[in-house]
Amino acid sequence: MATWSVILVGEAEKELDGAPPQIRKKFDHWVVAVQAFGPWLKGGWRTEALSGVLKGFYSMRLNRQWRAIFEIRPERKVIVIRIVAHDYKSVGRR
């Protein structure tokens, strides 16, 4: 079975660096799980499709406040564009 790639682009790397340690740790766990099983994980990750300007993207809960926003590509790639404290208004398509 082929594995998935998780790639952070744009502001996502900076946002992850500035996130609290527990958020970085949970994100790392999510990356390992996605690489092994793909982005449609069960068990509390709450992956959901977004709408509006972010239609075509998905979010995943890192905790009550923090989300990772990403795109799923057909070549088994998950492109993380933002890691935000549930402030979707500041997130737009790039």
C-alpha cells in the first residue's frame, strides 16, 4: 500500500512554529497517521469539508480552538496551507 505525503506550504510552517507545544505534538501525530492511513481518519480528528471561499479544502481539529486547513490531492498528497486558532476569516485561497 502506497503512503501519503503531508506537505506544509506558505504560512503553515510559521504558524506551526508559533503554535503551543501541545498543538505541534498533536499535529505531528496527525501527520504520522495520515502518512500511514490517508486523511480520512476516525477517532477525534473531525476532518470536515469547508465551504465558501475555502470550498475544496478541509479542516482537521487539533483541539477545541486550533485547526489545520488542507487540500487533498489525487497523487496521495495532503497540502497543509494554514494552521490557525479557528480564525477562518483570515484564511483565503492562495
